[in-house]
Amino acid sequence: MFKRLIFLTALWVSACVTVNIYFPAAAVERAADQIVKETWGGPAEPTQTPPKPQSRQSDSPRRLVALTWTAEAHAQEADINVSNPAIRALKDSIRNRSSAIKPFMDRGNIGIAQDGLLAIRSADGLNLKERAETKQLVDAENRDRESLYAEIAKANNISRDSIPRIKAIFATSWIDQAQSGWWIQDSQGVWRRK
Amino acid sequence: MTSLARAGIKVFVLLLAAAALLSLALTAVLRSGRFKDWLLAEVSQRSGFAVGADSLGFRPPLTFIVNAAEVSKAGQFHFTAVRLSAGFSLWSRTVDKLRIDRPTLSLDIDSVMKSTTTGATPIALRDVIVQDGSLTLKKGAQSILDLARITLRAQGFNLGGPAGITLSADVPQLKGTAELTVTGQARDFDAQIILHPKPSGGLFDQRKPATKTELLHLRLKLRAPEGEPVDARMESKFNGLQWAGNKLTGSLSGEASIDAELTSATFTGKVTAEDFPTSFRAMPVKLADGPLNASFTGSYSFSRRMLALQSVRVSAPFGNAMGVARVDFGSEPIISSAKLTLRDIPLAILKMNLPAPWSQWSYDGLGRVSIEAQGPWRAMAVRGAVQCDTLRLRGGAIAAANIAFSVPFEWTAPSWRFKQARLHATQVVYKAPNRWQAAVAKLQVESSLDYQANQPVKISGHMESTGAKFNSPDSSKIGENIGLQGPFEFTADRQMQTATVAAKLTVASGEILWGKFFGDLKSQLPVLDFDADYLPSEDRLRCRRCNFSFANLGLIDVAGAVEGDSQAPVLRLQLSSQNFSSGGFFEFFLRETFNRQYPLLDQLAVAGQLAFQLQVDGPLDALNAAGALSLQGGELRAKSNQWQIGPINLKLPLQIHLAQSRATARGAPPAGTLAIASIGFAGQTAAPIATTLSLANNALRVHQPIRLGLFGGVLVIDNLFWPDALHEPKRLSFSAEAKGLKLEELTQAMQWPRFSGTLTGSIPEVQSADNLLSTRGEIQAELFGGRIRISKLEIENPFSSLASLKLDARIAGIQLEQLTKTFAFGRISGILEGSIDNLVLTHGQPSELSADLHSADRGGEQRISVEALNKITVLSSGKDAGSLYGGLAVFFDSFRYSKLGFKATLKNDRLTLRGVESRNNQELLVVGSFLPPTVNVVSHTQNIAFSELLRRLQQINKTGKPNVQ
């Protein structure tokens, strides 16, 4: 009877499986860093930053775990694909536009909101033509960024539900690689100068 | 009734009868001519005066009346009265009440001076009334002073005393009792007037004031020695003197000197008031209160009856005044000239004189008023100017850093005229929280105003503003640096209850940000020319003429009415234009606004003249417009001249509405016409097209098929329909059919490698919605001796720069020889078949596909040249095998094959290439035949990056025939 019980327990344990709704957080982080650097050129003055954890998102994956002691192996995940004509076009568009936006970021008129999108922070010192231009630039840039996140998800078979996570990861990259002196909105919604 | 009561009644009746009889008797006597003549003669004899009257009368109880009384003494005085009534008191046996209607008294001043006071004649009158009297002082036959319209009402009038004249009278106007004491002789006397407050206690108030307060104490000394000038001095003090609703405390002193001949007088005077009041009952303007000092000097000519005020100086909280005047007191006072200048007027008095909310504002600054008057008193002409150099204004939401104004005025009863009034204001700001804000850096207004009682007020002038700006509460609508100038006219008609405004304002500069739209007005020089009535009772703006013109756009005429202006405006307007530039509209409103979202707009050029006539009705958020639109000579083309559409002529009746759910037009909508003279595309010119179309309930429908003769064939677009062209312009549907388009012409036009064939197809339905253009049906191209059928054609984001084309293609019977020859791929013979599924072209590049293309053995020759082999090798391996194939080419030009082809998938820039056959884990792209010469081509690299694929394709183009060794 005892042997039978041990056998059934072993069978039950061996039947336990880990079910992950997989989201390649680390790979998205690397892609985000790469794209931000390619399009906006990264920070002007590289500073010593503490090493990042392997995955910012891996601690909070949307996962269902049933009685698992199985280790996850996200560190070994492959890069996601961030190269196709749509993504290239969007990157080109963002890169080409960056030179028009950066002067306004230097002057503090445009800042990076907490969601990683651009926002018009202040119209001080802008004439109306520049105001119209900043509004158009910000609208176009945010439209491209949103499209970029959607294309990345689509290219990598990531569900549309996960686009906000991609957006959040990119937000961190945009903020981390922002140049000194640019305005960043913190999680409380307060604008601070980097 | 007792006997005593009856006796009493009898006595009363008897007394009453006796009084009546007495009254009747007196009346009869007094009306008797003989008695009148006797009485007048008796009085004349006893007094030494000439006394006359028309009639005498009596009125109970004891009032005697003299009509047309006349008393005179030659060379001394002459007195007349229309009616004189004296009421006697039985108890006091004195005249209780004296009333004189319209008396005239003419005194000879010489005789007055010569007369002596012989003693006191006690006279006590309880009530004296003089109504509309006049006094004339004469010297000889010449009148030197006329005082007209004298009305006097005195109570408790006493005349008499032990020495000189003592007169006391109640002065109700000053709420006091006056005592006049005159002592001395006619040529040397002192007069004193003391005004005490009248006790205000009631009938039983027995209290008496401890000290008798003097409201007014006036001393007058007159010295008039025989043959010498008359010298008069007056000093007075007043303390709490009630006057015109105020209490005055201060002093008045003066001196006068009259020459010995009594022909002229000079005088000086000085007035001080400790606390000059803010307002007077009869004066409409309120002043700043505080101490007042005034002085005056002047002269009066008795002979010419001319008063000359040489100097009047006033220093008061409401300003400092200086003035001169000359007044001719002839039959009617005439002002020869009068000038008054009032300076340093604190404009804070505006606060006291304006109604709310202006009374809540603050006004810092000083103003000045200059007045000149001339002419008869009753028809005086007054002119002058109100001026201010610095007024700082702040109140409510409005502030002005500085306002300067000059308002010249003229007044001739009953009309006012303000000519060329100038106002110059800087930094005027309207800033209310959560409302529209506006400011102007500099504002200049020059205007004239005519005002006549019961006539409309009319203001006309010219205004100019620079540096004006405005912004909406959310700052989404902003205007800056606006320069506005032009004439205006404002008329307010109180009787008609209308306010009319007409103006022609030109915007010389300025920028507008309206949501996404930005416009530099300097390039357009907008002109607003309007003539409108506002009817306050109906809260309605009636617009007779309202023209908007733009230099590069044209003119829009607006007429009609806006109702409920202050609440929710409802429009009833007619809009029309005959020469509106579609190109200007495109450039000004569309291209600059949307070019970052749609870069394609930067590549377009638009031309043509629009005309429209619209009736616009309804509230702003649910407007309904109906009318007609036309376009003449319209053109739409690429700036690169790659394509061109036009001239376009359009006539379109329309009915549209802003509210999405509203549908007003019923039945078949009226149809318009669209005619396009030519459509040019890449060197091709399509035949003219013409169709009818309609726009009703926002639905735009093209009724006839549009046939485009292109590339030797016909492209037919039919059932073109926008369900809501206003709100969803991207949502449309149509069907398309291509008939016999010659691919040779198409490829030439597109600058592709030229090949022959035809393109035919039918797409029964094309739907565009939510950034996706999808099709049903298929297009068939007959080319290279075979056929390609394209289906499931879709375009994502068709109007953006990231348009993505999706399709499936089925390939059959393609002659490889024609194909390879066309694309210079060497020479391959045979038939190609297969499919390409899910082909996605994004931004002009293939981004996805799943292809299976292979040869089909139809029994014909299947050979492949060495050059083609080399290019296939380059494509599959990336390496040029020219040297290898060059060696083979010594022996063979081509090889037989049994099949060739590949299976490929492309996604995310990764091309997975597999052969037409797998053998021993090898992917064969070309499988040789059994009969020599034969060749197999094996692909060793199955995964190729897109960038590498591009590099290989470029290498293929460079790769020619292998070198034959």
C-alpha cells in the first residue's frame, strides 16, 4: 500500500507541468535599447550606470504556474526580430524626425512622458509656428512609436494584449537614453530635468 | 337736545350769517369802482407815491387782493405786480401772509443812495411769497442790473428794530432762520446776516439748544461817500450749511469797488471749503471730496452790463481749475467768451460715476478738461476737450498698462458732437480664468460721435491694433502678433432698439494656431468687411453683409442671421463665393497642417477656382448646409509631373450636416456633373471622362462608371460611393475592372523591365474602412505566355507613408524563356507554375511571402544556360561561380534539367529558401535530367537575411556570362 502511495505521488508530481504565457521581456529590452540608440543616438554623454538586471520584466511575467519548482530560463532567450520593412520604415521615420525634435527637447518644450511617448511640456519661448510644429512632431512621433510597438509584436507573434508591456519597456529605454537636460515625467506625473 | 345746545346753535348760525353778510358787504365794497378810486387816491396822497390797480377783491376770512397793482415814484422806483394778496390776522392785527405774483421792481440806484433811514418801521409777516419776480437797478434811464425769475418764500419775516433794519425770516431751503441786520446810513452801512438752524423739535419739544449755532455768518460793509468810489467788503463763514443736499463748512470773502459814477465795479473773492462734498443733488457728476480753495477777480460794467471774470482759480481734490469769462447781461445773458481749464483731475472719479461693473475697477491717472463757451445762455455753444496722457486701468479680468485719450467735443443744445476723438492704449489684457483670453499690445482708435436727443448715437472712426493675441481656455486655439486696422461705424438706435456695426478690418499680420491648423495671416491679408445689426430684444445678430476675403484664396460672402447669440447660437446664414482658389485652400489649410501625417501632400499641387452657394442652418455643433459647389479648371497633379488629373470641372448640388445621425434630405438627391478633360500618368493620357454624381446626407455617390483608357486598355471604376464623406472620408467602396491593359506600355511607363502581355481583371467590390482597403475578386494578367491571377488584394494604411499591400498570386504557364530574357537572367526554357501566398509589400519592400514556384513539364524543352546557373548559384549561395561555370561553358552552353524551382518563405527579413526537391538532406534548386548534358544545383544556405538577399540580387545584376576558360 505504501509503495503504491509513493508511486502515485511520484506519478502526480511528474505530471505537474509549468504553463507560461511567454513574453520575451529580456529580448524586448535589448531590442528597445538597440532601436532607441539607432533612432535617437542614445545619450550624448554616456555615464556609468549600474548593470541592469537581465530582465526588467521577468519578475512579473503574466504566467500561470501550477505547483512548479521548474526554473525559468529567460536569460537564454533569443533576440526578437526587429527587422522587417515596416519596422525599418518606422525606425527611419523616427530617426529622420529626431533631428527636428531634439532642439525642442533641449529647450524643454517637449519632454518624455512616463509612458515613453513625447509630450508638449511647455510652450515657453515658442512662436505659434513652432507650437504648431511641435504639436505635429509630437503627434507624428507618438503615432510612429505606437505603430512600432504594434509591428514588433506582430513580427514576433506577441499578442496585441502585450503591446502595453512592449511600450513600457520602450519607455524605460527612451528615458534611460535621454540626454542630460531633457525633461522626464516621473511615475507621479511630475516633470523633472534629467 | 337741551335748551343750551339749541341756544348755542342759534348763536353759531347767527354769527355765521353775520360773517357771510360782512363778507358779502366787503366784497361788494371792494369791487366797487368808486371805493377803489377813493382808496387809491387816499393811499397816493398819504404816501406820496403814485398808486394804481385794476381791481380789488376780498377772500374770506380776511384776505385782500389787489389785481394789477402799480406803485411808483418818479425818478426813484416803479413797482408792479400782477396780483398782490395780503391776509390779515384778527388776533395779531398784522399782515399774516403776503403773496406777490410776478412783481417787477425798478429802482434808481442814485435815489437809493440818497435816501435816509428815518427810523424803524416794525413789520412782521408770518409768510411772504414772491413768485416769479424781477428786479431792475437803473441809473437814470439806463438799466444796469436785471435780476429775473426771483422766487422767494420766507416765513417769520420781521422788519424793524431800534436802529437800522432788522429782518428775520425762515429760510426753509437752508433749513434755518436768517437774521438780517442793517445798521448805518445809506452811504455807510454794515449788514450782517446770521443763519441759525431751525429747531427740529415737534410741537411738545421744549428743549432749547445750549448755544445757538451759526450756520452762516456774513458781514457786509458798504462805504459810498458822496462823489467817491463805493467800497464793499464781505466776509462770511459757514459751518455745516445745508446746500444742495450737503453740509458745507468754510468761508467766503470778497471785496468790490464801484466807481463814483457807478459805471463799473471791480471785485475779488476767495472761497474755502474744508470738505467739499462728493456730489450735489442737481449735478450728475460725482467729484472727489476734500478741501477746496478758490479765488476770483473780475469786473462789471454797469453801463455795458458786462461781467468780466479775469481770473477764476480753483484748487480741489477733483483738480485744479483756471478760467476766464466775459458775460453780457443784456436782455438775455450772452457769454462773449469763457474758458475753463481743469487740470490734474484724478481719474479715480470715474469709479464714482460709472455703473457696475466699471465702478469696481481702479483708474490711476490724471486727466484734464478744457472748455470754451460762447453765445446766448439759452443757445450756448460749448466746445472743449477731455484729455488724459496716462490712465492705468485694472478691473475684473481687464487691465491696461496705459491709456491716453483726447476727446474734443462740441455742444450746441440739444446735440453733442465728438470729433476726432483719439484713444491710444498699450498692453490691454483680458484675462479671465477658464475663459478665452485676449490682449493687445497697442490699440489706436480715432473716432467721431454725433449725439442728438431722440436721435441714434453714431460713432464712426478708424481703429488699428498691433500685437493682438488670443487663446482658448485649453490653449488649442491661439492667435498672436495680429495686426488689425480699418474703418468702423457704430450706430445705436434706442427707438429701434438696434445696434448697427459696420467695419472693414484688414488683418495685416498675425499667426493663428487652431487645433492642428497653423496659418500665417500675413500671406493672406484677410479682410473682414461686415455690416450687421444686433437686436438685443431678440438676442439676434442680423448680418446684411459679411465678407471674408483672403489674398490667395478669394472672397466669401456671408449674409443672414445668428440667433441666440449669448446662449447657444443658431445660424441662419447664406454663404457664397465665386472665386475661391482651391489651390490656395489646399496650401493654406491642408498641406501645412497635415503634411507630417501625410507626407504625400508635399508632393501634390492643386489648382482651380471653386464657387459655392450654401444655406447654413442650425446650431454650431449640428449645422446643416445645402446648396451647390462648382469647380472650374481644377487640377490635381504630382509636383514631379509623374501624373496629372485635370482640367476638372465639377458642378455639385450638395446637402451635408455636421451631426452624424441627422438626415434631412429625402428622395433622390439632385445630381451634379464631373468632367475630367484628361488624366496623365507616366506619359499616358486617358480619354476625357464625364459622370454625374450627388452629395446628399453626407453620402457622395458617383452615378456612372469612370472609364480610364490607359495602357492600351480600359480601367473602369464603378459604384464609387462614400457613405459619409464628411466624417469618414477614408471610408469608401467601388468596383474596378481592367480590360486589356497592355503590360508593355505599363512596364514602360513604370520604368520596369519591359515585357509584353495584358492585364485583365475584375474586382467586384473594393471597401475602404478603418485604414484597410480590401477587395473581392481577382485580377488576371496574361504575360510571358502564361497567366498570373491576383486575389485577396488588401492595402493597410492606404493613405499613410506606411502603406502595406497584401495579395495572393497564382502563376500558370509562364514561359521561362520569355521571363529570363526579360529580366536578363540568362536563358531558361520550360514552363513555370506555382503560387505566392500572403505576399506583403510594405513601404515598397516585400516583407512577407510564402512562395512555391516550380517548372512544369509539358513535354517541351527544359534547358538552363550557364549564365542562369551562375545567377541561381549567386542567389542561393551568395558566391559567384563564374570560374566554375566558365570551365563548363567551354563544353556546353546549356544543360538539360528535369525540374527546377524553389519554396521560399519570407518573414522578418529572413528568407528561407528550399529547393524544388530534397535529396539526402540537400535542397536541389535545379534537378538535372537523365540525359546529358545535365546539372544539379544544390542550395546549401537555406536561411538568408533580407539584406543579404538584396546584396545577392545586386550581385546578380553585375554578374554576366561566366568567363569561358
